[in-house]
Amino acid sequence: MLEVKIKKRLDEFNLEVDFLSDEKLIAIRGPSGAGKTTLLRCISGIETPEVGYIKIGSQVILDTNKKFQIPTSKRGVGFAFQDYLLFPHLNAYENILYGKNRKGLHQEHFTRILSSLSLSDSLLQRYPLQLSGGEKQRVSLARALANGKKLLLLDEPFNALEQKMRYPLMDLIKWWVDKFSLTALIVAHDEKDINYLTSRYICMIKGGLVSPNAYENQQELQSNLVGWHLG
């Protein structure tokens, strides 16, 4: 279960999101600049909303009313950033395991990550400057999977990937979420990708949630629609 109730002032609008979901895979659609990445950053703890309550499963990780906040490193969140954010001084292998207790990741599961993402031994020894965009994205995804104990936050995780790699990767994400009873919040634009991952999704416009039907019809939309429940 994922519960998010947050408000944060942004330059062009206010981010105001209120949703509760029991779904394991939650997709988010919305135009560029709608606040999707900011939402993920607030959930991860990289950014802090002015008002907020976030709960993953049975654990509250943020409650601004009680001035309570669990640090990012202890939230059990794996984050695949849209712009990768790999450490340039670490090779691909070191990037994947950054912040991860190597003993805490079963070798069989780690091998499955590397195999599914076509991360060869030679590629793992290379540094970010030596990697293509697609290779960086695969390394970023591997790091998120290796570090996500409770929640995966995947920001446009398929953008730089070749079409032939998308479905094996989505199969891996679905298997991983089911195997370890995780929740995955995935920002994606491609409708085919979303439909392959899940039949349920939420939409964002100008910092707020709107119904999928309203989003699809591109009607004149409210800046936010709080209380949207999925699941």
C-alpha cells in the first residue's frame, strides 16, 4: 500500500496530491512539467513538501504535522532517475551497488538483474562517460532494483531503451515487485508500456491528480483533484 498526501509550492503551480493505492504497480501519466518527478522526489525524501504525510505499507516515512521524517537512505526506496544521476567516479558495477550492503542482495537475484538488463562483465567495468544513454539507463534501473526494499520509483525508465528491451525489462519489474512484495510507482508516457505493466494508472496536470478519462479527453481540467483513490 502507498499513501501520499502532500502539498508543495512550485514556481508555476502548487503540487497538491492525495492518493491511496493497494496496487503493486502504479503508473503515472501527464505532460512534461506536471510535477511527476517532483512527486517522486518528495516520496524518496530528496525534496520535502511543506505539508505532507507519506506511508509505505505499514510504515509512515513522513508526517510534517508531527515533524517526523525518515532519511532518504533509510526509506527502502530504489530510485531510477530520468537523467540517470550516475556517479562519474564509480564504474557501472559500483554505481549499481552504491549504498547497498552487498551481503543483503542474494546472488541469484543480482544475477537476474544483470542478465535481464544485458549488463555484461565488460560493461560493468566501464564508467558513465564510457556508456551510451541506453546503457546508463539500464545501470540506473539495476541500481534501483538492487536498493529498493519497499518501493521502486521509476522516472521514465524506458525512454532510452531499444524497443526489443522494453518488454523483458517490464517483465523483470513485474516479477521483482511480486517476488519481494514491493510497490512500484512508474512515470511513463507510452500508453502501450503502461497497458503492459498495469491496467490502473493515475494522471497529473499542473501538480494535481485528474481522472484518466478527463486526461484522455484533454478537457479543461482543474489544477488538482484531491482524494483520488486507486485500488
